[in-house]
Amino acid sequence: MSKRIHLYDLSRSSLISQVADWGYSEFYANQLWDNLYKGLLIAPDEMLGLKSELLSRLNYETVTETLTLKAEIRSRDGHTTKYLLNGHDGQSIETVLMHYENRNTACVSTQVGCAMGCVFCATGQMGYVRHLSAGEIVEQVLFVSRELARKGAALRNVVFMGMGEPLHNYESSMAAVDIITDDKGLGLGHRRITLSTVGIPAAIRRMADEGRQINLAVSLHAATDAERSLLVPINRRWTLGELLESCRYYSLKTDRRIFFEWALIQGENDTPEQAHSLGKALSNLRAHVNLIPLNPTDGYDGSASSLASAREFQKILIEYQLPSTIRQRRGIDIDAGCGQLRQRIELFNN
Ligand code: SAH
Ligand code: SF4
């Protein structure tokens, strides 16, 4: 299997070269691309408009589906479904579908585990296992698209907010962005994609220079170096100042506002002092803050802030003209916090 080509790893231009190597024209590569991304087809034998010798090459030399569904769990309100998908090596990752009216959103993972070690995060508590390939990231988007297509619905947004740090797996994450935004395929607009990162300044600058206009969400969680270093250990490597400078660069280059994520932890980062520090820290940025009460995990003692303290926090941000939204974690009853389904299932497997 490892020697086979994973078709979802290939951009349209790479697919055209691959198909040319096999002796077929661009016309056939485009037909294949159509079958993959418009037809959402998996098995070559179901694909239309391809020559039979090309089909047998596809059957013997390539793969499409490498992830298999291991568990599926739906939130009580029916709006969120979480899928645990197993890779070819038996490692599992989480993909989430949130369906609200017409705003169907896929939340995809970019790594098995994560090396960043944020103390409140179930994925961080697991440690780093491996990067996902571009194909494995694209496959999650296609998986969700097929689930929606069965119900006559279509995917609208993709968030890179599942397990893992997308900018630590930069090449695969960006290759996946390019494939899912290709206008001859799934054609998702850049503005429909949000990448959430713990904040790696050099990677944020690189992304800005490469000109993809995707939304950037930065997981801040604290607005002083001392506090952030406790919650988000990589802050010891790249300071808040460096991070915010790179965010400013991204915002100016792409003409976009930046989203900042803040998991409200009672008595920890929901204090008036932190709110004032945040207001000051973001004063020269076009920013929007998402305040999300902590989703408790087994490996961390903290608890979620009350709605009343979230509102107090928000009031202080208003003094700084800093827009914010208090977000309920969607699908809280199904462990929809980052990495928590896998944690729970593995508890049962041991
Ligand atoms: N690694 C990236 C994306 C995956 S985490 C990042 O950190 O941004 C997606 C979001 O979930 C991040 O904002 C992260 O801080 C947040 N998160 C992780 N665990 C959480 C928890 N237990 N409660 C609330 N938010 C959490
Ligand atoms: Fe990794 Fe994001 Fe979890 Fe931090 S919050 S450990 S960066 S997945």
C-alpha cells in the first residue's frame, strides 16, 4: 500500500503530470479530477469517462480511501457529528461535522497527537505521534462532503481545528488547502477556510507571503508571557510580542482581521487583569476574540468560567473597542473538544 500513489495527495497539476506519465492527455486527468472532487467517487470502477487501461492503472497503482470509520457519535442536539477515523497504520484521528442551517462545516485534523503540549488540551496531553499527509487531510474533507451529499447538502466551510498543529505540518496542511480550494474541484473559497494555530510566527509570515487568503485563528488564551507560558508551553520559545507581530504582518498582507481563540478557565485567565492585558495587546490589530469556556479534560484540573464571568471579561474588551463573541462549545455532550473522542474511545479499548 505504501508504494501506491494516494490520489488525494496530488494537486491538479501533479495529477496532470502523473496521468501524462502514464501516457494520457490532460483531458483524462481533468476527467479523473472531476470524478474525485465533483463526483466524490472513491472506486475507479465507478468513475465515468476514463479509458479502461487507465482504470486498471488506478486500481493497481493508486489508492483513494485510506481512512476507515471506527466510531461515529452524534450530539444530543443533532447538530454535531464526530467521526473517529483510522489511518492505514491503525492510528486514529477525529473529524467533526457541524451542521447548522446552511453553514455545514468540517473540522479536520492535521496530525495524530500534537507536540505543542498545551496543558488543557486532550491532544496535547497525548503527545506527538505523526503528521497526516495532505491526502489524509483532503480525505477527511471528502468524507464529510459525502456524508452531506447523502442528505442533499453541501459543505460550506472547513476549519483546521481538529487534532494537531497545522503549522507544524505546514507542507501537508497547505497542500490540502490548495486541493480543496481548487476551482475545478471542491472549489471552496479561501474565505471559507479557517486555520487555527497555536501561533508559530515564522510559519504565519510564510503563509502571508504565499498569498493564500484563508482566515487565521490564533489560540492565544493569555495576554502576558508569564500566564501564556503556563498554558501554552511553546510561548517560551516564541514570545507573545513575536507572535502578535507576525499576526499584524498576516493581517496587513492579506487585508484580513485575525481571530483570537481564548478558552476561558475559571480563576486562571478570566480575570479583569487578563482582559485589560488582552485589550492592550491587540490594540494595533484588526482582531476578533472568540471566548470559549474550557471543555474539561482528564489531564487538567481547570474548570470552565461561568457565563457571568465571560460577560464581565467581554465588557472590559468593549472598553478597548475589541470585538468578541462568547461561543458555546458545540457538541459538548459528545466530547467535541479537541482530541477528546479518541481519548474516550481508547479508554474503552484498554
Ligand atoms: N493546534 C491548533 C488547532 C487545534 S486545537 C490550535 O491550537 O489552535 C483547536 C482549538 O481548540 C484551539 O483554539 C485550542 O486551544 C482549543 N482547545 C483545545 N483543548 C481545549 C479545551 N479543553 N477546551 C477549550 N478549548 C480547547
Ligand atoms: Fe496542539 Fe492545539 Fe492542542 Fe495546543 S491546543 S496541544 S497546539 S492541538
